[in-house]
Amino acid sequence: MNNPESVRSVMIPVGDGFILLPSAMVAEVLRVQESKVAQSTKKHLQGILHWRHQQVPLLSLEKLSGLPPVESNEEPRIVVLYGIQEKIPFFAISTVAAPRILSITADMLKDPQKLENLPGLSATVSLDEQTLYLPDLQHLKNLLEAA
């Protein structure tokens, strides 16, 4: 039975941890080889994803924030997210592996830490000894508006 206080969430692998988002933000998870990405000249954009007849900005949170890249034996993915502004209805982030879906309650998250020095990320929390990054959606919105 579902806990009414739990939030269905997604953990997206990036750097040495995971981005934590509510699953309602995820529009679709794509395999990289099935995706058409045009390179971008903007340093904060990895490229432009051609997805469902739309041009979707593709971000690499590792490159943006300076997180160390990690190697994975899993297939890399692109996670398309619902936009954080009307002007850009979708944006995407690249990841080294498939995201994980789980239900989270507030008491499961431990050791919150505010981040000042990682652009695009606002805080970290721990879940079962794993580092979860919370994105700075305002910073990402500003980057996308400038693109």
C-alpha cells in the first residue's frame, strides 16, 4: 500500500551520485543511440535533442556543475523533463545509466547540505548512504532562457 506522505521520485545517475526529482517531471527516458542530438556552440549545452518534432536543450549536469565524470557498464540515457517555463516546455539531461524510480518520504532523507559551489545544484541529501543532488531549478531556468 502507498504511503500518502511519500513522493514518487526518480534518481538520475550523474557524477558521483544521483539527481533527485519528482517522477512527475520526467516526460520520457531515451536510449542515446536512438536519439538525434545536434551539437551546440553554447558551453552550458551539450546539444539540442530532436524529440517528438521539437528542439529540446540537452544539458550535462556533470559538465555544468563540475561533478567528476564516472564510467558505467550500463547504457547511457537521455532523460527528457517537463520544462520549468512556458518558453521552453521541455529540457533534457544526459546520464550514464537508466534512472531509478522509488517512493521517498521526508524521514528517509538524511544530512541535508546546501551547495554554493556547484552551478545547477542547490543541495545534497543522503539516502541509504548514497548522495542525492537537488537541482537548482532557478539556475537551470536562467541558463535555458539565455540559450
